[in-house]
Amino acid sequence: MKAPLYGAVLGCVISASPALAQNAGSSATSASAAIVQQAPAAAVVEPAVQPNILRAGTEIPLITREELTTKKKALRVGQRFQMEVSENVTANGVVVIPAGTPAVGEITEVRNKGMWGKSGYIGARIVSLRLGDRHIRLTGTFDDKGVTGTGGVVAAVAFVPIAGFFTTGTSAFIASGSGVKGFLDEDIAFRPVAAQPQVVDVPVQAPPSAPAP
């Protein structure tokens, strides 16, 4: 009785083996397909965020847009004059202050030429620039001094004392278009240019081979 029963059980196991092997192969194939579908072809890397502030103390190249002189004795302390930015001021690839931006200067000291060889003098400071509807504070000073007539005075006094009184120096003169160096006196926040994301290729790994049935 044991021999027939053992033979029947062995027959069932043998008949079930192909089905088990087929199921195992199908599972391995499905897992491999899932691995292939999930592996990305490329990964998007966001660019690093750069600070978008132009700091106080940044140099601003300027030029005068008016002639300043003591020749006509019309210049006064506190008088303002026109200037403009001469070159683009950039930060992180963005033009924050474009060339041609209007700016303002102010006369701080005036000395007209006079007798006894006294030369003229102009002292000025940079006040601000206008960026859109906002006035940005600037700092910086510049000046000009005429040529003194001291040599002529000494010679004139040595020979004819009264002649030295009529010897004068030259007037101070700053031509329109003269280059001047200014500096930001406050920070300027600006909108950065939207950077394109960088695409980095990621190699796709080959799926593992299916186990033998």
C-alpha cells in the first residue's frame, strides 16, 4: 500500500514543477520591467541661488553733464548740477544700474579768482542717482583748482609794488563730460534673471537577469 501512495505523491510534485518554474520566471520578468521603467534617463539639478543685492560701497562711474567754472562768478554753494552713470553697473550677470542713469551733484565750496594771484576753486559732492522712481544715495567728492599767479605777484612786487595787486590766478574749471568716481551709500535689491535648470545625464543600469527555472 505504501508504494502506490508514494508514487502518487511524487507524480503530483513533478506535474506541479513546470507551473512553479513558469510563475517564478514571470515574477522575475515583471520585476526587471519595473526596474527599467523606474530608472530615470536624466535628473534636473536646480542652479544655486545667488544673492540679489548690490551692496553699499560699490563703485559707480559717473560723468558731469554741465560745465562748472568760477570764470563768470555765478557758481554758488548749494547749487546742484546734472550728472549721469557712464557705464553699466552689473551684479550676478544682471545690469542693475544702466549707463545713462541720471544723477545729481552739489557744489560745496566756491572761491573765485582774485587779486594778488589768488586762483579759483570748486569743491563738489555726489548726491544721488535716480533709478526708476527711486532716488539712491551716493557718496564721493571731487574738486578743481585754478593755477595760482604767485610767481607773477612776486616779480611784480619786486619791481612795482602796486602791480602785484592786479595780478590774478586762473579760474577753476570742470568741463562737461568729466569723469567722476562715486559710491553707493545704500544697498540695492534687484530681481535676478531666471536661470535655466541644468540637466545631468544619469546612466541607466541594466536589469538583473532572471533566475533559471
